[in-house]
Amino acid sequence: MKAVLTSIETASGRFKAWLSSWRLPVRIPVPNRDNLIAMGLMSLAMGLIVGVAIGPGLGSAGNAIAGIAAPPVTSTPEEEVAEEEVGNPDPVELGTPAGSESLASTDSTGPSTADTGIDDLGVPAPTPDVPDEPVDPREPVPANDIEPDPDTPIEDEPEAEDGTELKGAVVGVDTNGKRFSVADSSGNVLVLFGQDLPSSGDAVRTRILPLANGTFAETGERKVSGIRSKSKLRGIVSWFDPVTRLAVISSRGSSLAVDLTAIPEVQEPEIGVGSPVEGAVAIAEPVEAVGDEPARPGLIAEELEATGETIERIEMSGKLEAIDETGRILVLAADSNGLIPAGITIMTPKKFPFETVSEGKAYDVSANRGDDGMLTLTGLSPGYGKSSADDAEAAFGDHG
């Protein structure tokens, strides 16, 4: 222990002797001002280069260092002159250090923080590595993710059906002209050309297209939903016999024979040729003539009444039974289906083309009734075929 104390005292003496040899103040050589500026700039540049080089390798520690970025260094005009005087090289343009505010510049000409994916501290935000979710093959793929196959033909939308729908009861069948008459729910009668003929009383639903002469053609498939025993009926009386109590109710292309024996006789004086009528009829099978008894049609009026004054213009249809060019007369069968053994005489105009008509064929006729009861032809068109009925050039007068 004594030896240790002796050593300490010896060292203390030496330190006092060395200290007594110093003289204050001590002078330390200081470089001039220009050299100090140059040395400072070089030190700063070296520090920036080292910082940029090691910055990306800091990993998660980058956020802690990002906030210690050095502020941008600016120099006064005197300092720039001093650099030129000492012969320093031109300053090197360095990239902005990591964490500088210039990365998230708010200048309208530069990218914003949202555009670059950099967070508020100026460090790029890490992008999480999200694995793709497995797709269940049973799940339907959203429609907007399906690319159209160029080899797959695009299906066209179904075309709208042609024509107008008609529902009603068949009230007459003309086997000669391949056409039939249908009364709609109001009793209006339309004449249709079809490929096959229905039976009287069929409840039909079909689609129709108009033809040039005012009749119609079936288009599409006809559907029969049952049998009708009754129907409403409207039209103009074109022929009437108070003795047999038979009448013909007509419209464009149709002349239907009707049995009046079931209605009160007091109504008959109100009904005559040219009377507009409407009522209800029962649909039955026609009865053939027996001895002195005339044939009875299958339409039996259960009620029938005139709905207005006698009109001048009458529409009718039937087979052309006789032609008299000298007397300018046409004789038309009283009804379309030939059930009544009677004819209607019609006068023709002076310039009527007789060469366009033939006996034995069916025609649709319009005529005006004079004060003397004589009918004068105003229009005529073929009623024996769909193509001829749709030919406007084959028509005469107001049928064209």
C-alpha cells in the first residue's frame, strides 16, 4: 500500500512540473475566412453524398432519420464570389436528400404526395403484399369481367310478330275463295284468306295483315280454343225476303245469310235493304232445302234491330252468276256461301271493264242504292284469291 501511495505522489509531482512549464494564452493557428467557407461547403457536400448512399439501407429506421434532414443551404452573393476567387470548381447539383420537403411539393406543376405514394414524412409508404384470393369455380363471374368471345355469334333480339291480333268466332266459310268470316267481340265481321279453312263456330285467335281491297290475310299460326254457339253480329242488310224470313247481312268481303224466324215479326218492318243492324245470332249447322221448304242458314238471329236510317252505300260479296255487257248488268249471288238461291242485280257504269271479270268467280262489290231501289256499281275487286285481292290494279272504282 505504501508503494502505491509513493507512485501516486511521484506522478503528481511530475504533472505539476509539466503544468508549470505552460504559458497562457496558448495561440492556435486559424485559417483565413475564405478557406473556412470552402472547407464548410465541401464537408456539407460529402455529408449529403454519404447520407443519400446509406439512406435506402436503413429499412424501418428510415422514418426515425427522415425527420433530421438538413435544411437547404443558401449562399450569399459574397460567398459565391469568394468561391470563384479561391479557384474552387463549379458547385455540383446534388439530388434532394431523403426526407426533404421538395419530394412532397405543393407546386401545381409537380406531383403531389397522393400521386407519388409518399407519406407525410417524405418516405415512400410500403405497399403491403396482398395474395390473390382463390376463385371458387362455382361462383359466377361478374358480367363486367367477361370478355366477349369474337367467335361466338351474337343472338339477335326476337323480331316482333307481324300483323294485328284478332280474336273472334267463325261465322261463315267460303270454300270457293279459300276465305272465312270472323265476328269480333263487337260483332264486326272481317274476311280472312288462310291456307286452311276452319269450321263455322270455331273460337279462333290469329294475326292478320290488311290487303289492298279491304279484306285480310292470316299471318302466323291460327289457334282454336273451342266452339262458340253464339256471337254478336253487325252489318248492312243487302238482301231481304219477308216471305221466307231470310236476310243477308253484309260488310266488305262478306255476305252472311241469317234466319229471322226466331225474332218477333214486329221487328221486320223496321228491317229492309240498306238498314244498318246489329244483334246476336246462334251458330248452328245449315239446313238443306226440303220440298217447298227453302234451305235455312246456320246463323239464326236471336235478336236483331235496326240502328239507324237506311243508308245509300252497301258492301256485299258473292259469286258472279251472270254478265250482261249490252245491258251493262252484273248478277251477284245473294250471299257469299251460296246458301240462298237468289241473285242481286247491279247496274255498271258506262266505262266498266267487263273483260276483267268472269262468271263463276267470287267478287267483292260496293254499290249505291237509288230511290227506286236499283243498285249501281261503285267498286269491285277480286275475292277469289289472296294475291288478286291484294292487287290494286285488279280493282275497279273505290276498291282501288
